[in-house]
Amino acid sequence: MSPDPTHERKVSMAENLMTEHRRLAVLKHLERCSQYTSNASILIDVVRGVGVPSSEDQLRSALAWLDEQDLIEITDHGHVVIAVATSRGCEVARGDVTHPGVKRPSARG
């Protein structure tokens, strides 16, 4: 029996949506933090707390992607990773601008 391509597309779509939600959750949290700064340990709890299932690898991947897009800056201190939102990242978090690969926030925030 051959794999169901429709099922694979649905799984891929769901994974992409979760990835976009994860990125938005990170940006929204950083935008609300003092100095727009948080560490990866807190961020994993935040994204899970808003209903986005995430492994540590998935969060690290999201942080690296956001950094590559200049939406955050990350600093790896070995034992702790610090993320700081850029001004562009804050604009995306608030919904002032959109960015491909990041879910647009809902109208209610």
C-alpha cells in the first residue's frame, strides 16, 4: 500500500502552522519583556504555556530562524541562550507589519 499524499500534506501543513505559531509566541513574549529580553529556558515554558507543543530542538530552531531574519538577536553563553527582540521583531509581534514564516497575530492580540 502506498502512502497517502493527502495525509502527508495535512501533516506538513500542521507542522508549518505550529512553527509559525511558535515564532510568533517567542516574538510576542520578547516584545512584552523588560528590555525585550528573555532566555531560552523561559521561552520554552512560554510557548508550551500558550498551547504550542515544542521540544527544545524546535525552540532552538525557531530562535536561529528568527535571528537569521533579523527579528531577534541571540547570544549563546554556553549554559544559557539569551534572545533579544529587534525593533522589526517587535513590529511583527504587535502586528504592525507581517513577515513570511511568522503567524500574523489575531486582532485581539
